[in-house]
Amino acid sequence: MRPLRICLLASELAPYAKTGGLADVLAGLGRYLDRQGHDVRLFVPLYQSIAKSDLVTTLLARAADLDIRIGQRTIRASIRTATLPQSKAQVHFVDCPELFHRQGLYTQDADEGLRFAFFTRAVLDACQRLAFAPDVFHCNDWHTALLPLYLKTTYGWDRMFAASRTILTIHNIGYQGMFGADVIDSLGLGDQRGLLHHGDLKDHKFNFLKTGVLHASKLTTVSRTYAKEIQTSEHGMGLDELLRTRSSDLTGIVNGVDYGDWDPQNDPLIPHRYVKTDLRGKAKMKEALLSRLGLQSGAKSLVFGVVSRLTSQKGFDLFADSIPIFLQREDMRLCVLGSGDAHHEKYFQWLRDTWPKKVGIFRGYNDELAHWIEAGSDVFLMPSRYEPCGLNQMYSLRYGTPPVVRRTGGLADTVQQWNPSTGEGTGFCFEEFSSHALAGTLEWVFKNWRDQESWQKLMQNGMAMDFSWDKQGPDYVRLYRSLVSS
């Protein structure tokens, strides 16, 4: 079979622009497709933070002056390129200082919708200039969800794209790109109202993600369970009815993990490395982590790790009526890395102030410390209210750090309940979103911790799991080929 031509576009791409897992997923999938010999081009905005970095890019002469008419405005962009690290794949940066040289990746500015609609249009214009006719345009989240409609309408005349198909991946349905209907003309869609969601138009609304769901050839999301959940009123965030009508076109594919970055055997960010057959390095990492955070050492102490955005989605509302009980009565430590909602940050600071030798917290993000927590903790806490896929639970498994998770989304698909009787399973799961359910699971964790021989088997089970892109990537390739053959 011939190599595929894939255009991957998103608002984030590691290592250049990242606020969450989307950036890692795009980079990992791009590298996988490149390794398999496919012609993959990745597109991302040239944000101010990238422009000010030491990244060396090359201006593409054929796409140096893209004058794009969108609504009543003509906006100029150019395309600069670099090679994605650890691959030969080309990354194309849409350089438009007027729209993207701002303080952060995302803004509350009045033209936020225009910023990403223009980015999407620039990708299509760049493909025209480069004579690159993708078999598949793979769009990600609301920021690029207008491409399927633009391809059908604004670019419908160009026979170069006649065979191109579109996939829209929903990484988190909680973010939809919702604006007032007055933006439609400014996005160049004033003549396309008949193709927009009529209920939204009646309510004077415009929803980027919903528009993508209406028009993409196929839909994917980032785990099998999440694909089912978003078709329910509880998790669909208002799109469940529309998603049920497209159920046959919706596929759940668990995200892959880049073990080049996350593997305790080769991790350059940790001082003590280890493998599943020799875990002495993990014991050393535990002591190093406790020392780094100024916590009381203790080989027999049970160390819990958290690396997360500190939001209600991540389940931290459950901590108030559970975690203090165990801090008071058990020989445990809690190591937290993250930032987020003010009341959650204050709560973790209160835990730190109350148990200064048991609780360590680092506000913000530190990549090295994230690796230390994965390697030095005994248990990883991830009791999410909902979790489309999640990556940290898969990192934790690789580092021999059994995760405690709520059985939802990708957590349900990647963590298997530990059964000490059979020696099977990789972590600890609970169903009900309640402090009581979390506390009961933590009781079970402490009980199993006391049997160190069994615990070592649990750790090794997790370390043997394979969620690499070599395992997950073929699902995307099969989906791409199904569109090409059709």
C-alpha cells in the first residue's frame, strides 16, 4: 500500500507550544506516522513564545505571503518550517503576528474565534501553495473544527482537494469554542448559514466544535469509554444528541505515550534509573523526592504523587473529606505538582501548612519534578470526575507507580483493577464520584501496601503494559485508509 498524505493541525504541539496533553499527542502521532513512512505535515500557529525562543525556522518561499480574505478583512501570513525533534516530519508554523503574538496561546480577546478560523484557513492556503493534497486533514478540538466546512465551501472549487477527507478528534468536549452568532460574517461564513446548526442560529450562537461534528467525514475521541460517555447527557456537554446521530462515524482510540520521554530505564531527568527486574533505583528516587520537597524520609512510608491541573474536573473536591484522615493516622506522604483553581491551590497549601513533614507542594509546572514524582512515588492519585484519556496514569504504570483512578474515560480503558488473589491488575479503581468511595479505595491501597511481595508484582504488571504509539498508532492508520478507500 502506498504511503498516506496526512495533514495534522492543532493549536498546540510539543515541544513548541503546550498547555496540556494535546501537544504531546500531536507530537507522538506525528513521529509515529513519519516512522511508518507516511508524508505527514504538522501545522501550528507561530505564537509569540515560539517566535521569541531560540528555535531556528526557515521561511517557505512558496508560502511567504498568504493574503487571506476572511469576512471583510484581508490578513497576511507566511509559513515557516522546522523539523519535529526525533523525526524527519516537517512542522509548518503559521506566522501572523497580528493574531498570534500575544501573551499566551489562548486569550479572552474579542477576536479569539477569528484567530483560529484564520489559522485553519492559512493551513488550507498553505497546502495549495505547496501543492500538497492530503488524503486526510486531521483536525483537533474546536480550534481547527471549521476546516471540514471550509473545505466543502470556500475551497470546494479546488479539485486538488477533491479526494481529501477530514477527521475531527475531540480531546475534551468541555471546550467547544462557543461565540455569539455575530462572529459568523467575520469568519467568512455569512453565506453558509444553511450549513450551520439551525438551533444554535435561532439562539444566536455559533459553536466551532458542533460545526465540525456536523461536517467532518469521521469523528474520533481519545478513548473507547469516553466515546460512549460523550453520547450521554451527563458527559456530552450539550452535544450528546448530535453525537448519537453520528455514532457510526465516531471511534474511540486511546492516546499513545512517547516512551522516549517517559521510561525509568532511560529517563535523563531522574538521577536513579531502574527496570522492572531491578527496582533499587526506584527506592533511591523515593528518598530523593522526599528530600527535594523537604519531607520526612522513610522507606516504609507510602508516598502518594499528584501531577495535575488543580481543577474540579480532576477530582480534587473529593480530597477534603478523605485525605486528611489518612495524613493524620497513617505513615504517608503527599507530593503535589500543579496549579489551577484558587480554592484548590489554597486547600493544598493548607495541607502543607498542617502537615509540613508529610505534604510537599510545588505550584506551577516543572517538567523535571513531574518525572521525579512519577518515579519516586509509590502511588499516583488521579480520581477524575471525567477524563477523556489521561496520560499520567500511563506514565505512572511505566514507572511502577500504581495509579488510583476513578473508572471513567481513558482511565477505565488503561488501568486494570488489582486482584491480589490472582496477581492480575495494574492499579486501584473506584466507580462512584464521592469522598467515601475514594477513602474506601485508599484503605484498600494501604492494606495491599503491607504485603510488599504482592505489591512488587503489582508494580511489575504496570511496567509491562505497552501504550506506545507503535501500539495505538495503527488504529489511526486503519481509519485513514478506510477514508481513502471510500
